[in-house]
Amino acid sequence: MDVRAHIEAHRDEFVSSLKEWLAIPSISADPAHHPDVVRSARWLADHLTATGFPTVEVWQTPGLPAVFAEWPAADPDAPTVLVYGHHDVQPVDPVQEWETDPFTPTERGTSLFARGASDDKGQVLFHALGVSAALAASGADAPPVTLKLLVEGEEESGSVHFADLMRANRDRLACDVAVISDTTMWAADTPSMCVGMRGVTDVEISLYGPGRDLHSGSFGGAVPNPLKAMSDLLSGLHDEDGRVAVPGFHDGVVEASQEERDLIARLPFDEREWLATAASTATWGERGYSTLERIWLRPTAEINGMWGGHTGSGGKTVVPRSAHAKVSFRLVPGQDPLHVQDRVRAYVEAVTPEGLRAETEFGGPGVRACASDLSSTALKAARSAMERAFGTQVLFTREGGSGPEADIADILGAPLVFLAVGLDEDRIHAPNEKVEVPLLLKGAESAAYLWEELGGVG
Amino acid sequence: MDVRAHIEAHRDEFVSSLKEWLAIPSISADPAHHPDVVRSARWLADHLTATGFPTVEVWQTPGLPAVFAEWPAADPDAPTVLVYGHHDVQPVDPVQEWETDPFTPTERGTSLFARGASDDKGQVLFHALGVSAALAASGADAPPVTLKLLVEGEEESGSVHFADLMRANRDRLACDVAVISDTTMWAADTPSMCVGMRGVTDVEISLYGPGRDLHSGSFGGAVPNPLKAMSDLLSGLHDEDGRVAVPGFHDGVVEASQEERDLIARLPFDEREWLATAASTATWGERGYSTLERIWLRPTAEINGMWGGHTGSGGKTVVPRSAHAKVSFRLVPGQDPLHVQDRVRAYVEAVTPEGLRAETEFGGPGVRACASDLSSTALKAARSAMERAFGTQVLFTREGGSGPEADIADILGAPLVFLAVGLDEDRIHAPNEKVEVPLLLKGAESAAYLWEELGGVG
């Protein structure tokens, strides 16, 4: 029985299992649901054991548990693949906007509605079906690659213990490639692979001036105004072309290849529709780049908040004593968040006028961007696997923000490949989350082919 | 008996009367003290009647009463002079910082401590002593000018009914020159006259962008950010030389004369001391002007407040839906506040990028600047009168902000002359307000000489 036939034959069983898992409200951000996250880990461990994984463990953390499973290839020289996903889910507020109960999984047409259906339980579970299908098709009793699964339980609450967990288990997690199944495709009829995610670092900048708010009648126009200086500072973050103008900010940037830009240009992008999603009436950004390139390929500086002086009603003619701003920088491959922080600190110092004192406070070490190497064997294998499953060309996308993926690449030293079948319209993080069951089956099929391709069997 | 001898002979009587008046807590900003403001008006009316003014009236307003008094010159062709002052006082908080009770007037050395001693009861009352001295010296039973006094009761709470009061009584207030006794001199040993006050207009600017806060990972760098646009807008309010860069803002500006700039340069200005007063460590301002010129002679734009996006603790990577700023513009003679508002509105529209919507809300019609004509007879007479009283050259100053003075000039169509003997160190509006009694006597003397000079008697 070939891969696709096996998967189709086990469709109902797969959906039934997934519903069982989705019924567990594993909301990691809500302490009241922490026992459910533990139950969810247990359920997954049992399911992977039943699937045939010889090693299945629930890994405790100072927070909520992850699940680790391993199924060695028969050939000790076969590559090792680590699949990453998560079994915790987002909260469900506002719950009254759900058409059916978020934890009573409900099929309507090809869609399966439930919190976590797309993000990420459905996309974790298709791997179990995928490996079963690969074995059924080959008749072997071990997969063509050594398959490891690491499914964390705190992704929706910031993955706070995940990096430490990986560091503590670096040897057991060692792999040749990490497969991330927690992203989306362009559209159901436009299968695509995510090949990169921007990183981020954020800073709070404060400028301090007069020892107290001054009356602007007496002093206005003769001492430096922290809000004016902050406006100059923030205005200077970009040049006239909308490019970040902090000296040294772009150090190390690895530009996207022309091939990738060409493939991005082939995506059926509707800017009007995108603007509607962005609740905006016009685009803006770095000259020379399309909207998708601005979101995916370009590093940015974004002012997230700003305050100072009199912000209440009515007028109050003061020269304020201080000004504050929060700025986040989206980073692209090649940028080191700590170097960016250093350059931002230097920029702030350089533009702070005499008479003001600047403070910069960074929100942690930041997150590196991650990207797949488009010329790598693993990437080509994954693309080929998806093309076999979908029967059409697979395009490339990126994502504008990121989760713990860069940590996976950094800590495990493995290239990333994103294999996922979620859709933007799946309403992850929102009421009425759903997943397309036919796409989950394509995901399972893609996974099965990927193990073949990587194991040299395909 | 000459003017000075008369004044010295009546010193104790003057101080005794002033103490009586200062004991009335006429705080206009505090409704609990409104009966005291009424008592204060009554006290002044009685005092002016006792001084010999033939006409003394308490003028009611929708708020607190003003006092009007008139003493016609014997010569019907003599000029008419209107003296402006106020009989209400500032609140006394924090009252525990007063060394003696603010409404128990206390002499220590040459100083008389009480709320209102300098601002403005002492400076109103010296006019009564001044006219008595002028009459005693001349032996006449009417002053050499027709003398009108208008002493309002709401100056410290915004003079809200004062313009209407003047308009309603324009005929009775008609005058050839208005003498304002509510400012300060440079120092006790550096007598000076204020010859101008900046005007002001203020605006709240709002920029609206996305219909909701957007996730900057998904949208950052591809839609216009209202805080970035606001930073650009505010940064563009000044050019590189610190000059206001709003096109048309300077329309009509009447530059100060070189004579005035030369006289300002002769003031013994200690910039270190001034910086200490400003609780600042460096000056800033329009290139080509000294600190005093920046405060007194130059129109400015000052950002008083600004806010938008995430202002709480921690990071929140949003593209905010809106940004807001409060800006006030200090104006100089020749600038029309309504024209400035028009130019600011046009500037905001011009720099608002596509995709954002701008709103400008001005805080009322604004206040024109006012200035004395340095070549006018009245100004020369007042300077000469002060120089006779003080026995030394009188320099010129201006003030950076303004009260209702511009309305007086506008509504009554009279040139302004500032005759006042307060000091910056009098701590007006602060605990332990005081006045120098010898300076009040010099004020009375200056007033007596001024009536002589203006009446052609001197």
C-alpha cells in the first residue's frame, strides 16, 4: 500500500485521535489549565507509543512538560531529523464568539474546528500518521531516517523554559536537520514553505532633561526639550528611503537571493486584501522592496510606544523633564541582536544633545532571525516531498516575526526546514480556529516522502 | 514737600495699609475664598476713596469683581492713563513651606512677606501712594493726567471675564496709555522696564493610522506607523539652526531693534545661575541669539507632551493605531495667533503621509504678543520717571510668557508701558512670597514722576 493510500485509509482514525487530543484544553497561559497541559503531554506520549516509537518520554521543566520521542533508523548512517511542534494552545477568549465549543472538536465540511486544530496539535499529529504511512509503504519496521520529535508545552506562553531544556538535552536532541511544523502555507491552492523568520530585539529609550517640568513661557526655546530630542532621535531611525539609518545596524545582513525574491514575486499577493487585513489604507516602507519583501526580508525599526510631558486633557505649557520611547527592531539573517543593541546604544548616545542624559534598556538578549539555506539538501528534499504530495510547484514564503525557532537552530546547530500546512485563514489565536483536514493529510504525506527523500529511499 | 519726602513720610502708613489688604486671602482659584476676593475688592475701593479718587466703583463680572477708579486731571486736554493690576492672589500650597503665615504679613529687614505682597497688591497700592505724593508735591487737587485704575480679581485664575469686562466698558476705560504694574525688574540694583511679552497658541495634534494596533512581526515595516510620522512631524518643527521651520510661521514678525538687543546685552546675565534656575545643564535654542534673546525676542515651538502606542511596562511589539502630541508656540510682536494656527494646520496636513489621518485641535484663539514702542513718548516718559526715582540708568527686559496684557492693548487700543518693581526672587506663585518695601516706595515715586512727565509738568 503506498503512502497516499495508507493515509486515506486511516483518515477517520486520524481525525478521531486528533479530536480526542483537541478535547484537552491545554492552555499554557492559564494556570487553571496547567493540569490539562500535563494531560495533553501524557496523551501525546501514549499516542506516539501506540504509533510505534520505541522511545517516548515526558520531559519535565520548571514549567510545563514537553514530549520527546525517538525512532532510530535501521541504517545507523541514516540522517537524524528532529521535528519541532507544541502541544499547548492559546486561550479561547472571547469564548462567546466561538460558533462551537473550542474544546468540542467539530467537523464542518473539510474543516475541523477546535482550539489547537491548526496551532499546533493537528500539525504535530500528522507526523505520527506520516511515519506510519512511510513504514506501511516500505514494509520496513523502522523509518528511513532516525526520527526525533520534540513537542513543547509552553510555546503559547513564551517558551520560557525551552532553550534551557534543549541545552540540557543537547546530546539526545542532536540532529542533522530540524523540521518545524508550526507555520502556514500561502493558501490551500498555493502550497508553500516558510524559509525564514525575522528576529527581534527591543529597547526602551529615555531622555532626561531639566530636573523638573519647566514653564515654557519662562524657559521655552532656551533649554533642550527631551521630547524634541526624542522626536529627532526617532525620526532619525530611518533615512528618506525608509531604510533603518542607525549606523552599523545592517552589519552582517545576508541579503535574500534573487531566486527567492523571484519566487516571492510569483505569489498571488493581493495588496488591497492585505491592506484590509492590516486595517490600513496605504502601504509604507523601505524603497525598492515590495510589501512582502518589506515584511519578510527587510530589517526594520518600529516605534511601539512613546510618552512624555503633559498627556492629560487641556494645555499645560511645560518643557518636560523627560521623554520615553519603546522601539523594536525586526532582524534578518546575519544580524546579531547583541551587535544591533550595541549600535542602537551608540546611536542614542551620538544624537542625544548636550544637556540631556540618555538611558537605553534592552528587553533581554533578543532573538536572531532564522532562515533555511535554499540550496541545502534538506530544503530541496522537503520541497520535493511537498511537491510530490501536492502535485504542484511549492513556493517560498517567510514570516515577519518568530518564536523559538532561532533557538532550535542555534542550540542544536541544525539547519531548519519548515514543513507545515496551516493557513492564515485558520484563525489561530482567535475564535473559531480550524484546520483543513485534507491539508493535514497532505502534511502527513509530505512528511512520509521527506523521510524517504532524506533517507535516500525516495 | 517733594515727592520723595512725602513718600518717606508716609512709609509706615503705606505698609500698614498694605498689611491690612494682604491679610485678606483673595485666592481667586479657590471657590472657598471667593468671599475674600469680594472683600479684597471692597477694601481697595475704600482705600482709593480715602486716597481721594472722586470715582470708585466695584465692577461685577460673572465671576469675581474688579475695581475701577478715576481721578480726572484739572486740564481737560491732559492725557489719560489707565493703570492695570489685580487684587486676587495665588493659592498658598504647600502651606507648610511658609516660614510665616501667608496671610499674616510679616516684615523681616526690608522685606514684607505675604501672599500677594509682590504679585500684585504691593504694586497696585504704590499707585495710591504715588498719586498722593504727586499732589502733595504740586499742591494741586487733581493729578497732572487723568488717572484711571482697573484692578481685576481673576488674573490668577485666567482672567476669564476680563476681556468682556473691558469690551463692555470700553468708553469708560478709554486712555492714551496703559500702565501695567504686574511684572518684575532685573534686580534691585539693576532697575529695568519690561518692554514686551511673548504671546502663545497651543495645539493638540493627532495622527490616526491602522484601525487597530497591529502586530509588528506581521506588519512592521510595511504600513505607516503614526508614532514614526509624529516623530518626523515634530522633528520638522525646527530646522538645523533651531529656528521654527513651519512655513509661514514667521509671517509679520517685528524684529527687535538693535538698540534693544544692545540694551539686553548690557544686563548682568549669569548663564550658570540661570541654568541652575532652569534645573538644566546646557542651553539650547535658535542659532544667532543669546539665551535672553531666545526667551524674550524669538518665537518658539515647544513640545509639551506626547503619547501613543504601548506605554506600560515591558515590550509589546505593536504598530500603534494613533499618536498624539501637544505643542505650544510662543509668539512675538507682529505674529497673528490665528494665522499661526492656519500655518500649523497646513504644515501638519503637508507632512502627514498617505495612509494616516491628521487632526489638529487648537486651545482657543491664542494670545498675541505685546511690546512697547521704544520710541514712544510714553515709554520715554516712564523710563525717565524710573531713572529719576532710582538715580541710575533703566534697562529693558521682556518676559517669555504673558497674561491679559495683550488684550488691554488690543481692546483699548492703547500703547502699553510696564512700570513695576517686583523681583524674580520675590517667589511669586511660591511659598514665602515677599516684596521689597524700598522698591515699592521707588515704584510710588516713579509713578508720581510719570504723571508729571506725561502731564508735561516734570
